[in-house]
Amino acid sequence: MVYNRTLWKRAVVLVLAFILIAGFSVSAAENGSASGLPDRFSIVLFGLSGDNDGLDTNRTDSIIVVTVDNEYKQLKFTSVLRDIKASIEGHEPQKINAAYRYGGPELALQTLNENFNLNLKDYITVTFWNFEYIVDCLGGVHVDLTEEEADYMNWDEYVGTDFTAGPRLLNGTETLEYCRIRKIDSDVQRSARQRKVLVDLLDTVTNMNPEEARALMNVFVQGVESTSLTPAAVMTLLSIPYKDYEIINNHFPDADLDHDVWGDIDEHGEWVWFMDLDAASVRFNDIINNQQPAQAPEE
């Protein structure tokens, strides 16, 4: 069942601690427990590349799997690179970010599940416009710009021309531009910037006092499109003390798949990631479901 912003009411807005990056959909894999969520569960963030109109015609500009491990007190952010060549039901194989355009969040989740033997079910949808709005409501994002990133930001007069290397507080429009930087490096570094923003916004939300959180509820609800998560499930997520959790960043495919993944031009002239899906499925599940203590990989 899909819950629109009216049905969410106030409970849903706090789940934005998980979805404050480039406009996302959230998907939770629930295996059942006394509290309604298991000790370890994953959430997928889908970032739509358009505005509020025609949601199901937009590609996912970003895909991040958030894994909450309550046993080892870990919060894992795993970016799924959007150029992965994937099988999409009813369509020829192509970049994985096209699945949402063809079939909305249901087909996007199905594509992840079928290609990599996962079990992701629920979602929340937010767009680029929603993201800018939410970032501004939270007071911006703190980043440490490199010289290359600052030069790229200055190239776009829409966001300004006064960026310099070093610490900077970005507003919503600037943060979105920062998240979309790619030409100076690659999608791997681009996804790392997105995760940095997500962590900074999560820190802002989790450090709010109850009065501040209540004051922002009605503002946040305007930035959410729809979800299949019930308000009860949202409140369960909110009961977890994330301040005490270790944050682990990763991207997929990662270095552990070096011998089973390769980049090349496909038959349509597009650069994509090809991979051995059997090996990729094992690695993806290991990243998400491995309960052993782990260290954050080098970015």
C-alpha cells in the first residue's frame, strides 16, 4: 500500500534523517521481529532526476542502500553506481537507473532484487526539488570543498561564482549541485559526496532537541511525496539511537569485485559497468548482511 503525504501526518517526517540526499525513495527489507523490524535491516534510497511532475518518468539519479545493524551498532551507507548494466523486466538490459522510469519504485526495487538476489520491499519517494527544500529547512550542509569541486561549482552561475576550496555551508540549491558533481572525477567519487551530505544531514537531525524537531515537522511533510512504510514502522526506525552508531561508507561495485567487474562501451554507445552477477550478488549481500565488525573503506 502507498501512503501519500496526508496519510503520513507527522510521524513520517522524522524518517527524513534517512532520505535527505538528492531526492530519494526509501525501501526497507523487513524479516520480522518482536518490534516489527529485525536487528539488522536495509533501506534503499532512490534519488529521482526530475521534479515533482511525472515521477514515474524519472530515472534514479542516486541509489544508496542504508543498513542499520543494531547488534554491532553500525550504520552502513552503500551507494549503488547508476551505470551498472542490469536486466529490467519487460525491457532490454540497460543502466540500472532506468528501472524507475519504466515502472516506478516497484520495478526499481524488483530490478535490484532480481539482479543481486536481495529482498527489498518498501519505499519513500522524494525529488530534487524536495531535497533543496529540506536542506534549506535544516539550515544547510557543511562540506569541505576541494579546489576542483569549487571550480566546478563556480562554472554554474545558477548556484554562484564565489566558491573557494575549504569549509563551506551550502544551501539547498548549492548542495544539490555538489551532490551532482561528476565530470571532475567519476561516479565513485560522486556517490561519496552524496554520502557525506547524507551523514551531515543525519547528524543535524539527530542533534535536534524535541522542540526543534516538532517545529520542523510540518515543514518536512511538504518535502515528501509518498511511501509504502506505515507510520508505525517509521516510529520504530526513529527509536534507534543513531548517535551511538559507527558509520561505514561503501559503494557497489567495490574493489573486492575487481576481477568480476569491468567498464566498457555497450551496444548503444554508453559506458556501463558489466559484471559477473553471481559474484556480484554474493558481494552485495555480504556488504549489506555481514554482521561482523568492519572498518570504513578508503574513499
